[in-house]
Amino acid sequence: MCRSVGGCIGNLPVLIFPIFVMTAGTDGNQMDANRLLIAMVIIAVVMVVFYFLGFKLTAERVVVSEERGKVSVRTTIQDVLKNKAFVSMSLIGCLLIAAQMYTSTVNLSLFKDYFQNSSMNTVYMLITYLPMLLMIPFANRIIRRVGKKEFSLGCLTVSVVASFLTYVLHLGTDSVYEFILLAVFINAGTGFITLEIWSMAADIIDHNEWKTGRREEAADYAIFTFMRKIGQALAALAPWFVSLAGYDSNLAGSGVSQGERVLNGMYNVATLVPFILYLTIFLLLIVYPLNKKTTEQMHRELVHARAACHTEKVV
């Protein structure tokens, strides 16, 4: 959860700095090169400071035994591919970040050209973070009483329905507030799994150990993280999807309309693709085998197995 919250805090400059670096001009909003340079310097300095603090304040408290047999990369990959929990959650992590980054990218054009209100994109991003922030105090209590998979499924149902409505209703260019309202429900649904995605990553690493008897945390974590990077790469296709609608970037911010057909196409690619991604995540979560009962059983048995292994080494 802490990592997810940190990621949200890290996105704040994305919301704040455009207000600082953009200036109004006769040809629409323009980027001020001097302000952009100042913003980049500030971000770079803060980044270096936090990297340094992370290094200095981190202490390794887990002593890893060096008496471990070597396992080939091929064996590790085969084990992972046979693990339904690992495969499904890795795909969920991939598609979740793809959907979120795709939406953020496409909305830049959608608010500027379709809704003709770029400033509302900042409002959109601020408001859609709110449901996730409200969940933070209750997340652990929900996990203990309901379970990660069970509650995530309920929440994602809201996201799938809200994203479907956003697409089929095809809100008009004067319905920006209705669009943001539906986005609140979409993000309320994805908020919990966004908070808990790294906790669920730890569960699938434990699950792999439970099934194989070997803990390969570094390799498993690397594979899961790599899948997230693939999701980021998929999100980079957002401009291509917008271009399919006939979008002309030369007209952006010029005051000249893209044309009704192009604007409708932009709306469709901005809302249909996220709906498909959220629906796919929902289906993957259904087949994800680590429900509350199985997860609790897995953790109990791993505790006993590790205790027994430690006892054997001591003896």
C-alpha cells in the first residue's frame, strides 16, 4: 500500500507543474521554455535528494542464508508460467497500469479538443485520486474481513459498469462534469486494487514458494515488474489510437475544430479501450485463485514450513 501511495504522491508534479509552465497565448496554451527548465531542475534536485535518503535510511533486517542451491532461469520461468496465480496477477498489473496511463495520455487531447476545456483535466485527475485516498484508512480492515480478491472483484464491477456507461452514453461536448462524475466511479473501483497491487504481488511470490518449495523472490519480483513495464509500453500506443480517429496534432490549441467525425472518434477511443482493459482485468481476477481462504491457508502452511526448515538447520 505504501508504494502505491508513494506513486500517487509522485504524480502530483504532473498535476501541478503544467499550471506553472503553461502560459496563455493568442494561439492557445503555450509552454514557456524558461519555466519548463526551472521545473525540470526542481524535479531533478528533489529526485536526487530522495534517492540519497532512500539509500541512507534503508536497513536490511533479513539475513539470507548462503546455503542455497542454484536454480536455472529456465526452471524459474517454467514454474512461473505454470502458476495460475502468478500469470493472472502479472497480467492484471500489466493491464492496470496500461489502462491508467492510456487514460491520462488520451485525456490530454480529449479535454483540449472535445470538451474545449484543458483546465478540467487537472480537476479530473485530482478528483479521481480522491476515492483511493479515502480507502487508505480502511484497506487493512477490509482485507481482514472480506479478502483482497473478493473486495477487488466488487470494486472492479463498479469500474466496468461505469466505463461501459461512459462509452455507450457518448456524453456531449458540454457534459464535462458528467464525464468526471463517471470517472470518479471508475477510479473508485480501481482504487483498491491500485493500493494493494504490490501486496498481491507479494502473495503470488509466496504462492510460488508454496507450490515449488523454493523462494525465488528476486526473480519473481523482476518478472512481475517487467510485466508492469510492458503495460507502460502498451500505454504509449495512446497517440496511435487517437490518430486512428483522424486527429490532427497541428490543429491542437489553434482554435480550429478537429471536425465532428474526428471528435466523436476521439471520444470513442478514449472510452472504449479503457472499458475493454477493465473488463479483461475483471475476468483475470475471477480466475485468480488466491481468495481469502486460500491465501490464509497458504500463509499458515508457509510459516510452518519455514519454521521446520529453520529447526532442521539448527539441529
